[in-house]
Amino acid sequence: MSLFNVFDVTGSAMSAEAVRLNTTSSNLANANAVTSSADETYKARHPVFAAELNRFRSQQGESVPVRVAGIVESQKPLEAEFMPDHPMANADGYIYKPNVNVMEEMANMISASRSYQTNAQVAEASKQMLMRTLQLGE
């Protein structure tokens, strides 16, 4: 694998982790939102990563960048709570809370942040190796 391919892979991974951080922050921001309808309630979202294998199979490259295949909504059930005095309660006295697990989201945020940081360090190390290679010719 060429050192130049490292920049493609780390760049695509950093972009994917940025999407993961954004969806996680959106989930955390909406974790305490309540509504009177299950249809209107915020549902946790998660990015789906995929390797760009098809593009690289024809080139027989060893490096395979990552891409975000899409963002899916969580299928976990929403939390319905009986609170007839709540201003957002429906006619039956229920409010609906998002299916966001704050602990899982914090773990996702830490993981995405560390992955982003690791990819940045790999890119920096590759850059330093390229610079040292160029200095050999002097």
C-alpha cells in the first residue's frame, strides 16, 4: 500500500466518524424531548458504515476506504409514560419519550472521538514518513 493511499483511507474514516459524532450529538440533544404522539417522537439515529470494496476490487488495491451507507432510525420501542398533568399529555394522559439511551450515546461519542483522533495520528505519522523519505534524496 502506498503512503498516499493512507491519506484516502484516514480521510474517509475521519469523515465517517464526523457523521457518527453529529448523529450522536443529535441523539443526545433530543434525549429528553417529549411529545403527545408516538409518530412525532424523536427516534435515535445511527450511521451505517460500509467499505468501498466494489470501487477498489477492479484496481486490486489493498486499502479500502470507508463510507457512510446511510443513517437508520433505531427500532427500539419508545417509552410511553402516564402523566395526565403534563402539558404535552395526549387525551389518554400519556407522553412519549425518545428511545435514546444516554449511556450508549456517550459511549458512542467517546468511541467516535477516539477513532477520529487515531486516524488523525495515522495521517500525521504518514506525513512525517513521507517527509523523511523526501529528505533522504538531499
